[in-house]
Amino acid sequence: MLADANKPQGLALLCDTYLQTSRDRLAENFSRLEKAKPGRRTSQAIHALGEETHNRERGCLVCDIIEDRTVRYLYTVVALWNSDTQFREELGQGKGFCLYHFNRLLSMAEMALESDQCNIFVRELAKIEQDNLARIQQDVYWMTQKYKSENRDKPWNGCEDAHKRTVSKIVGSCRSLDPTEKQK
């Protein structure tokens, strides 16, 4: 974002700190790579460097906070479904979830619900998801047809943004692809 916003000084300061810290943390690993004998020692040095770089990129404060909250939200959806009939009805009338979070909800249900309730939750959520995938597919199909000359004068039927909603459903975007639009 700093590069796109043409903020070279801020980006340079961040990069300088990041690179210095990375070089310090990786110095021992690079040394082991340089001194490693062919075979197992080289393989171990490669693995150690890979693990260190992986650990370096893991543990972002923002990502960790978002992940913790996401897990709480997933649990809350499952718990409310289990305890609140009005929530269950509202969820049943909703537009489902992106495929990524749909899968995570199913996994949370396995951990948070008894076997019988989990089975019911999974079946209900799967129906909601399938119905909404079909709805989005119909919308995006109509969008493709709308570009044909014979359909030029026919109404859009609310499908003008079907391509964006489809991407959000598939990819799991937590925000609209266009910041000026409301999330659908």
C-alpha cells in the first residue's frame, strides 16, 4: 500500500528495519549453509533456514488478532445456532458464507457440538450453501447472457455485480471488491 501510495520514505524505513532484523535472525542459518558438507548436513541446513524464514513470517500481531477473533466468531455462530431458534431461522434465510469460512464453520461444529447436533448443523448449513451457490450461479449465468445482443434490452435483474459476488463467495473476501459498494 505504501508503494502504491507513492510513500517511498515510509516504505524504505519499514524495509530497512525488516531487512536488518531478518539478516540478523538468519545469519547463523546462512553460515551453516555456507559451511555445510554435501549430503545430510546440507539438507539439515536448508531445512533449518526454511523453518526460520517460515517462523519469521508467522506471528503477525494483526493476523493473530484477526485469527483469534475469527475463531471466536465461528464458535459464536455454531453456539447461537445450537441455542437460539431465532438465530437458526435467520441463518437459514441468509446468503450462506464464502467457501473458506463455510468449511471452517463445519470444522468448528465438529469441535463445539455433540454428534447428533453436528450432523443437523452440517446438513442445514450445506443446504443453505448449496442454495446460495445455485443462486449466484444463476445470477452470473444471466450476466453472461445479458452481454449477448439479443438480451441487450432485457433487464439486469440485479445481476450487474454477479461476477464480484461470485469471486467473494469463492475466494472468501471479507470485504467488497469495490470499497464504494456494500458487501452482498
